[in-house]
Amino acid sequence: MTFGNGLPLIAVAFAILWTEVAQADDYRVTGDMSQACQSGKTDLMTLTGPDEISIGQEDGAKGNLTICVPDDSPANVHIRWGDKSTGNLRNGCAEIPASSVMIRAVDTNNNDTATYYTCVQE
């Protein structure tokens, strides 16, 4: 069995690989909260949905914003920035390549109150 010129197949494979790499650079999620917040974290905060709130870095700092949702949070958290979002997050941290984001509690098991904290920037 021959496929003839393999160039189209290689181009498709490269396009798929490039798309996966680009999506991976959008944000990073980790379950290791101590690793995500090596410089410290804010106090645990409570968020009641369904309204979104804005979270930004202090003093207009540049760089990534990391938001963590502990596993004992009653509800999940949804994080949005620009036209991107993390989907639902719980028991982990999301490192977002933005200086401000919008977050909201996601109704989970009839509970729309979530807890979260942000990592302190160095």
C-alpha cells in the first residue's frame, strides 16, 4: 500500500501539533498548590455566584495571575480573560497569562459559593 506524496499528511500532522502547543501556552493548570504559590498566597476568599467579579494584580504588576481553588471548596470556579476561559476549576491552580481576570462560582451540587485564593507575586 502506498500513500504517494506524504507532504499533505505531514502538513496535517504539523498543524495538529502546532494547535496543541498553542493551546498549552494559553494557561497552565496544576494540582500542586504549594508549587504554584511558592512566594505565598492571599487569605482564602469566598465567592458567591452567579455574578462574575474582577481580580487583578496589585499595582498594575505584569505577568501571570495564579488562582487556586482548594478541594474543599463547596463549588467550582470558572475563570475568564479576554475570549478564553479555563472551564470549571477545583482542587488546583490555574496560571493565567493576564494581569486581570473575571471569575465566578459555578453551581456545584446545589451550592453556588466557592472559595479561592491567589498566589502572591515575587
